[in-house]
Amino acid sequence: MRILVTGGAGFIGSAVCRRLVLQTGAAVINVDKLTYAANLASLASIERLETYSFLQSDICNREVVDLAFADYEPDAIIHLAAESHVDRSINGPDAFINTNIVGTYTLLQAARTYYERLPLQRRKQFRFVHVSTDEVYGSLGPDDLFREDTPYRPSSPYSASKAASDHLALAWFRTFGLPVIVSNCSNNYGPYQFPEKLIPLTILNAIDRKPLPVYGDGKNVRDWLHVDDHAAALIKLLHEGKPGEKYNFGGDAQRSNMDVITRICDELDRIIPCAGPRRSLITFVPDRPGHDARYAIDASKANRELGWKPTRTFEQGLAETVRWYLKNRTWWERTRRGVYDGSRLGLLASQH
């Protein structure tokens, strides 16, 4: 198959590209704008292979997107390009509206035009996988789970923009017949993640013995999914998912932010002991505005219909991730110095 992947130089996108090329034998064209969070070094293992191509472009640029479809003639799309950090969406919503909503609309229109010109047999095989987040569902109480029919209640500019893009994607299926499949995943972690997110930020700060910020009381709960398990899920969805349907993917690994941070501290203390326990670096800071209390995914539909489930426990995956960042300083040190130094984002003026 020939797969067009948007956002393939990002964290999840690069994992999808690597798996498609190295493990499934697919040919991939990666369309990525190369924003601050993208890193072509994440694709070093495939960048010289004939089955991988890269096109630097904004998905909002309809002319270039049309050319990519015409030149590459993909059999499917996995749409991952997005602005994705909640704190940044609080400080600057514009980029989230443009990329996540306008960009998705532009891609859907280009895909629709391309799809309608395909021969009948290729139309039957074509798929558009739209990758989204569990944050569109809003905040859960202490016991419930997000299901595919959970009503949308986004809290942040980021999650609102992703909710809008989900609605657009499903509308293009219902109105135009474009074979769209929507996935909503829980929080991802693993190698090659840009160090603004909780787990890599905590790992790097703990390595450098810098303060480890905990928002609010640290009791906010997330369901953690290893990025390689998510990449496998998206490829299964591409082949076996039903157009017009939504599928939730989670790691069955609910952990409070405080639990995640203390586990990272303890793991690093085991590997590279220092003068005192790294838990002493934990610093409580003002909470994120509109911070959702809890996310948790019911992935039983994906298990039942796709035969998918996570292959790692959270403890296994986190230990692997900590060791990866220790062994791959060259990947993150340049970013840490020149792109993002770990400082707090997403504060309102009244919280400074």
C-alpha cells in the first residue's frame, strides 16, 4: 500500500511511519510542516529507504496537498498533523484553530476530490484515518470510562479544536461518502516525544536535577498508552476499521500525575543514583486553567472488532522510556537548548 501520513515528523506520526515502512512493507509519503515539535531525526531509520518520501508542507495549503495526492496516488491517509499541547493552546489558540480545524477541512476536501476520481475498485479500498484524542470528551468522574458514544465536552482550546475536526471528518463521511474512520486515543508516551509533555519533561528535569513541577494537587488522572502500541492500533484500524465509525484506544493504565512523576524519580534513582532522592525535586505549582480531572478509555470495541490490545504494562513502558532518554541525549539536547527549555507554559496573566 501507499500511505500518505500527515504530521509524520511528530511523536506519534514518526512511530507510525517507522512501523509502516519497517514492519508492514508499506510505502509512505510523510507530509509535515516541521513546526517546533517536529524532528526529522526521529525518522533516521527510514529516511534513506526507497519506500519513504518526505514533503515539507502545511496541510492548510490546498494547492500543495492536491499535488501530493496527484503525484503520490495514495491508497490511504493517516491524518496525524495537529497542534497538540494544551498549555500552548491557552497561550496561543490561533495555531490550533488553523491547523486542527482549517487544516483538517482542507485535507478532507482534497481527499474527497481525489477519492471521487479513483476507479471503483480503488475507491472500495481507500481509507481516511483521522487521529484524535480522548480530551474531546471532557472530564470524567471517579468511576466512568470514555466510550465511542460519550458526548463531547471539550475544556481547552486544544480539545475544542480536535472536537471540531472530528465532527468535520464524520460529516464528510455522512454527506460525501468519504470513507473516514475516527480514532480517539488516551495520553501517549514513549521514545521521541517532544519534551513539553509530562513524561519527557519530568525525565529530563530529573536527569538534570531541576524542579519537577506538579500542577495543582497532582491527583489528575490520565490513561497512558505507549506510542508503539498506538501506532500498531492505527495500522490495524486502517486495514480492519469500518468507515464512518469511531474507535477508542487506551492503555488500560490509569495513573495520577503524581504517581507518574514519583515512578520516574524512583526509576532514575535506581539507574543513576545521586546525592538525594529525586522525589525531593517535586514542586507544586498553580494548576492549569480548566484542567480536566480524569480521563479513562474503554477500548473494548477496538479489542472486539480489531483484535487490538496494548502489549506493554505502564511500568514496563515507562522503564523503557526512561532508559531511551538516557541513551539518546543527542536526540533531545539540541531541542532542550534551542527550542524549549522546559519553562512553564499555559498560565493566565493572573497566575504569573
